[in-house]
Amino acid sequence: MGLDIARASLHELGTLDGDSIIVGEIDDKLVNLPSYRELYHRWEKQQWSTQDLDFSIDRQDWANVAEENRPIWISGFVVFFQGEVSVVNNLIPYLAAVPTEEQRIFLTTQLVDEARHATFFDKFFREALLMEGPDIESILVKIRPLIQPGQRQILMEGLVEIGQKLHDEPTNMAYLVEGITLYHIITEGTLALAGQRNMLNRNKRMGWYPGFQQGFTAIARDESRHVLFGVKFLREAVQQNPSHAAIIRNTIARWMPQIHQTLYLPEMQRVVLTAFGEDPNDIINFGMNSLRKKLKVIGVKHDF
Ligand SMILES: [Fe+2]
Ligand SMILES: [Fe+2]
């Protein structure tokens, strides 16, 4: 495949599967990490618009899903919608806390990205899943009961807790290291990445949700920049002060039960995926391997 993912259009991105975008753009590129300036330049080149997406076929695809199967399939969309809104809400303290202008400029682009991702899901829920409400919160209120406890604890409690600590003490480097571990490495680089790859691969295989596939692949490309930022930041932090490795290790250990709960799918989903010919352990295997790869690059020893 000769497609240049770095410069691909929305339409071209929509032809990819999850492995091309996730493994190709992130896990294989951890060796030579780009500079913060290069990551910024990528952002300038990789703009896309939620307004260019057409969800009319997606709406048909959703209409064809039997009523009793809808809770299973919608739960994947729901956790990403809440996830994008949560990361928008909790990134701002990081902008004030990072020590260099290059890091701050990059994180400013990430904030815009996360706003666009939240807008993408709002549009998808309205135009494809036909949910109604005057604003984003009115839709989230209806769908939040579908979020699993582990996902809720990370997205709606953990990110808020460390964001508040960083807000109160923006020069506390230990908090910043903990925050980037939870935000960029656990939430984006492990949980979101594994879930995205799984959904993108399935949609590609089944030919489902072509509008969603375009936007969600563009989101995965954006996330690759965010994750590379996090890996780079933490690797430098450990090089500057080896005691930061313990903070990263402790943060991973603290959240490991929730990571497991999120990546080990509920029984109902496991049954459905098995019937679809998928291995329900694929997500957790991929996610844990991906986390190990990142910790190796950062320079943190672990025992999981
Ligand atoms: Fe995002
Ligand atoms: Fe992100």
C-alpha cells in the first residue's frame, strides 16, 4: 500500500484498517521520537473537518442493527464520546504546567484536536445514531450509564483528580509526570489505542460505518501525535531525573485494575465478538503489549 498516511485525505484515511494507522503510525515509530516542533508541524499539515463527514450510510447501518444488539455496539461509541469530552475538560492544567514553550505550543494543538474529536462524536450520535438533545451534556447524560466502572474511574475521576492537583501546583514536576502517565500513556496510549484499533479493524472488515471510519481514522492519526508527545516527555523526564521512573511505575500500578477492567471485555461482548469470529482477548493482548513497548522506550522497568 503506497498511501502516505501522514498526508492522506479523510477519504483516503477511510480506506485503512486499524493496524495500518495504529501500529504503523505509533508503535513502529517509537524508536526515533520526533521533536515537539516536528509534532506541531505535523498538526499543521493534518487538519480535517467534522463538517466534511457524511453519516448517511452510517445511519442506514445503525438502522439495520437489531434493537436487542444495540446496547453492545453502542457502548464502544459511548466510552469514546465521554473520553473525548473528558480529555478536553482536563488538559488545560497541563498547558500551564509544562516547562518549555515548544511543549506548551504542542499541547495547545492537542486541546484543539480533542475539541474536534468531541464534536465528531456529538455529530455521529446525532446524525447516525439519531440521538437528540440541545447540547453535548444532554446526550452524555443519557448514555453514561453504559460506561463501565473502570472506564468511569479513569475518565471521570482519575483525570479530574490529577488535573486539579496540577492546577493547584503547576510547578510540581511529580504531578506532571503522574498526569502525563495517566493521560497520554494510559488513557490515550493504551486504552484508546487498543479500542480504536479493534473498532477500525472490524468496521473495515465488515464495511460498516464509512463516515465514522473516515473521522475515527483521522482521530487515530491525531492521537498518534498526542501519544508520541507523552512518550517523549516522560523519556526526557526519566533521563533528567531517574526517580521519575518510580512515579510512572506507581501510576501504572495504581490504575492497573481499571486498565484490566477496560481491556477485558464484559461477558456479553465476548460472546458476540466470538460469534463474529474475533478473539475477545485481542484487545487486552494488544493494549498490554503496547503499554510495555512504551515503557521500554521511556526507560521504565515493570513486572507485568
Ligand atoms: Fe482525542
Ligand atoms: Fe488525544
